[in-house]
Amino acid sequence: MIFSKEFVFQVVLHALVFVFYSFDRRNQPHIAVFQLVFFLNYAIATLFVSYYLLPHFYYKKRYLHFFAYLVVVIIVVMLMEEFVLEQIYFPDSRGQRFYGFYTLVDVLPVITILSGFKFAWDALGKQREVDELKAAVKESELQFLKSQINPHFLFNNLNNLYSYAVTNSAKTPVFILELSSVLRYMLYECKEEFVSLTKEIKQLENFTRLNELQIEERGEVNFKAPAVREHFQIAPLILIVFIENAFKHSQASQSEDISIDILVTLSEEEGRLDFYCSNNFR
């Protein structure tokens, strides 16, 4: 991009400020050359303040140096106007006297406005960087959570698969099929920030059936979920933790009469998803 957004912003800003401070419809309905030259003097000083003093001193919290150099810049601009520009364009009137206070009144507002907008532009840029950093941290936390879920889930189920294989259980093929479905989703289909709610519910159902095989005859599992539209989305793997904990606590105690209820309801009008998971055992 040849012209950056900031360059275009600065050009438009300088043009607007120049017109506002130079155009006098009543006394001088046209813009004179001297006004452009005087404003160019202010603009050069402003560029120095905005692109040198601000990043090298103010943003680095060297406030004393910043304001000292700022005072020097303003004095240089005033001297340039009084002893050079006014001598060229108004040698017989304004060039005869030193109008220090009135010159300061002309110089200070222009530099303040132009530099102030540059400061605001930089502040917005910093805020965008902070927002992007927060999003990156949030994404890294989610990826870290996924990296914890996948190995934990895999090792537990490999141990269960080993037990089925040793005992030549008839559930081994079914277990392998359900395990492959769950792993496929975890490894390949949930890399995005959001996934289809339909796929997520299907994943919960597969995960439930996989764990239901381990309960065998010691209880029952009730899984109920609505048929939802494809356009509903949800962050992946945020509900599976609750189901995993329900099964883990039930199986850890080798309990009898296990009853696990999982209910997912969706209110399309309110856009609310309700999730209910409970385990009862004796």
C-alpha cells in the first residue's frame, strides 16, 4: 500500500486545520500564499513533535525532556515567524515589531491540535495491539486446554482398550470405532475458534457412548439433545469436561446403580444454550 491510513489521515487533518485557521470569509475570502507558508512552518514543527519527540521521549516517560524540547520547538517556530517570514511578507507592518504573545496564540493551538490528533491515533493503535494480544493470550489458553484434554483422554481410553483386548471383549470393535470418532473430532475438526453446535453435540453424544461402554451393567446413561440448525456455533470442547468428570467420579469408586443424565437444551429465540449434567451412584 503506497499511502498508509495514517498518511491519508494526516493529509486530511492538516488540510482541514489549514482551512479552518486560514480562511476568513468576511475579511479575506481567499487563501493567500503567506498563509500557506506560515502554516507550513507550523506543520514542520508539528511533524517533529509528533514523529520524534512523542515516540522518543513522551512514550518512554521522559516527560521533562519532552516538554523542554517542546518549548524549544515553539520558540524556534515563533522566531522563524517573527524574524524571517514576517520580514519577507510584512516588512512595513508586522515586521516592524515583535508580537511575542500574539504569535504564541497563533502557533500554540495549531501545534496542539495536530500533535493531539497524532497522540490519539497512536493511542488507538496501542489499544488495537492490546486487544490483539488479549485475543492471542485467550487463544493460547484455549489451545493449552485442548492439549491437556487430548493426551489425558487418549491415555485413559488406551488403557480401557487394552483391558478389552486382554479379555477378548466383544465391545472392542465398538470401542475402537467410537474412540476414532472422538479423536478425529478433537484432532482435526475443532481447530477453529468456533464450531457448529450440531457437530459439538454429536461429539458429546459419541463421547458419552464411549464412556457408557465402560459402565457395562452397572447403570444407565441418558443423553438428550435437540436438533439444532447448522448456523449455531459454540467454542469447541468446553462442555466435554463436565461429562468427563461425571463419568470419572462414577467409575473411580466402582459404584453400582450409576445414573448419569445429560441434557442439552437450546432456546433459539433467546439465543441461549442450557447444559445439564449430573451423576448419581450408590
